[in-house]
Amino acid sequence: MEKERILDQNRAPIYEALQTFRQMRVVPFDVPGHKRGRGNPELTEFLGEQCVSIDVNSMKPLDNLCHPISVIRQAEELAADAFLMVGGTTSSVQTMVLSVCKRGDKIIMPRNVHRSVINALVLCGAIPVYVNPEVDHRLGISLGMKREQVAKAIRENPDAVAVLVNNPTYYGICSDLRSIVKMAHEAGMYCLADEAHGTHFYFGENMPVSAMAVGADMAAVSMHKSGGSLTQSSLLLTGPSIQEGHVRKIINLTQTTSGSYLLMSSLDISRRNLALRGKQVFRQVVAMAEYAREEINAVGGYYAFGRELVNGDSIFDFDPTKLSVHTRDIGLAGIEVYDLLRDEYDIQIEFGDIGNILAYLSIGDRYQELERLVSALAEIRRRYQTDSSGLMNQEYIDPEVVTSPQEAFYADKESVPLEDSVGKVCSEFVMCYPPGIPILAPGERITKEILEYIQYAKAKGCSMTGPEDPDIEHINILTQEVG
């Protein structure tokens, strides 16, 4: 009976415990120092007393995220035995890699991973074996991993310990995850999934398959992206092959010992909401995305792409909630349309790169706001359309890996002008954020093509991050090649 009670999806144990705690009027001689907001009235006025009063520290009635035994543990069980993560999906992704890889281990992955994956390699010293994704040359976007590419990487690297897959990519592209899991397991390897953008795969219907449904060993899920929880809250899912205690130890290497109850309660409440109403909610999100694609394509010049791209391999499936729009045919880079939407129309979309924009649709969107977006795009085309012949369209450049990310990150380095770096080995990251996929990662050679891409992205207004030099006029290179 106790197990049935705990698994009742109508419950939200952390939220319930906080409600009880609020009513107890406990005198706080602990941290945080604002003492339920009394010590920081400006913060309390800004965030609200209801919010600040539950910004509390771990205590027996509220459990402890580092070693949960009561309400946090119950919330994790309700979320399919997930780990509640308060360091963002970056923390979840890094925990996945650090749980299965150690220094010198090989891990097979696509190169269009989020920087958090490569950061994990810097931390543990594992060596990436990149499966370079197919590229859609019209759209200029990287696609999923083809089955044969993964099979080839496994054949050539039988000592690899894991395969990591994006499910989906930022643009909504899904690989054949079921086949990749099967290939990895047959080779004695783990299969890990970065599902930062796939929360709704678990709660919607007629969605691409989720990682855990096809037997993946671990999956990092951004509840805050499409699931409605607070920014920086995430879930880490594990399968039966993964030892829970080991993963908890890995999490506790880097995650805070002062877990935010605002973040944890938001995960608890959002999980309950989606468990009870997810199918209905995401049915509506898909309908809105389909409506917007149809309307945007009717404007002309733009291409809002969807499931028509599916080819059964490098685009095995497509996330129907993703509103990705190709802009290059109207003579504008995606980042230029992004800037125009924000500056001229007060519309903030997720990102723009050199050829595309992404409007991220989730449980809080409404049709009237989509109509504003469509109207703005139509007006941008009318006012700003120009010749597209001079625009760059390549979003992915195959890297030349010289040494491991860890060796390059910690090696002796020097700063040189960006234009003098061609042929050298990079010791830091360069990326547009979002989406946070590195153009250059530590240990990769800087080529003329990569340099031109960086300079073009800078000129178009992409938000560039990663290097020590905030202006990205200089870049750190290895003083001598290693590896």
C-alpha cells in the first residue's frame, strides 16, 4: 500500500512539505541569511513573500538533496526514479558522462553536442570519438547520426565505453535511437541521451520515442525548457544497468549542497502537472506549431520545416513542437531576423544562427502570440528582404581533433590574434550561445574555414562566448602540440 501511495501522480511531496512548513512559523536560526525575506525587503518586494518564504535550507522535515530519504526521495520516485537536479541540464549531462567514463576512456558522440558534454570530457579526461553528422546543405543544419556511421564508429573503437546521442537536436532532428541503443548494448557499451529539448517526449503522444522507452542507460531531461519548471531545474533518468548510489556520488562531486527548494518544488509541481495533463497540453502545442508552420510558409521566402524532412536515418524523426524557420532565402541571416524581431517587434525568440531561427513553443504559448510572430515575419520580409547570394549557409564544419579536450584545456597556452591562429590548436571554446554547440573545442585545429565562420558569425551579430577574450579578437592556442 505504501508504494502505491508514493506513486500516486496526484501527489507533489516537496510542494506538500513546503506548504506544511510555511504554516509552522518556524523561527529561522539557519541559512539563508535573508530569514524568509525579512532581511532583504527589496528582494521580497521584487520576488514576493510567497516565493522568498520557501527559499529555505535543507532540514529534517524537508529532506536533503545530497542524500534524500523522505520527501525528495518520494518526488524522485514519482518522476520515474529520476534524480532531481538543480544545476541545470548541464549538471545532468556531465553526471551522465562522469558516471560511465574515466580518464582515457573513449566515448562515441556526434560533434554537434552541447558544450556541457565536452566540458565533462575536460573534467574526466575521456576521449571523444566523433560521428560527424550529416548536413542538410539547403538549410545549413547538422542532422542526426546515421546508423551506419554509429556502427562504423563502434567497429573501429570496440574499447569505447559509451555512445551519446542528442534526442532531439535544437532544430528538432532525431536519430534512430532505438537502433543506436541496440548497437551500443550489443557491443557492451552504455547509451546516454542528451534530451535537454525532449521533455515532452515523455508526456505527449505521437512524439518521437524517448530514450528510456527504448532502453537507454541514462537521459538528461530539461524540465525547465518545455516542461514548465523553473530555469535551472532538470531531471536525470537512469536505467536498471546504472547503480543509483554511484550516480549520487558523482552528482555530489559538483552539485551544490544547498539545493534550492524553489527549483525542487517547481520540478515536483511540473511533473505532477504533466503526468496528469501532459497529453492534452502537448497536443495543443503541436497544433500551434503546425498552424505556425503553415502560416509562415504561406508568407513566402521563409521555410518552416517539419516532418516532411524525415528520411528514416539521419532524420529518423522530427519533434513536431519545434518551430525552426530557415531565413536565408530572404537575404537575412537567422541572427538578423532574431535581432529585428526583438528590437522592432518586441518578440523574443530562442535563437538565431547564420541561416535559421527557432521559436521555442511549450506549455505557456497561445495562438494570438503566434499570430504576432507570423505578422512580424511577413513585415520583415516586406521591409528588409534582400539578395541572398552573399550569405554563408554552412552551420557545421568537421573538426580536426589533435588532442583530448582535457589535455588541451590544461596544456601550456598563449594568446594570439584571431587572424594569426590558422593551423594552431585551440585550447578553449568558441561558440554562439544559444545554442551552445561549440564551433571550436579544446584540442581542435583552427582552420581557415572555421576562422571565416567565426568572423562571419561575429559580423552578423551572433552572441559569441567561450574564450577568455570577451571581444574574441584573440584566442588561446597550445604553445606546442600534444597528444
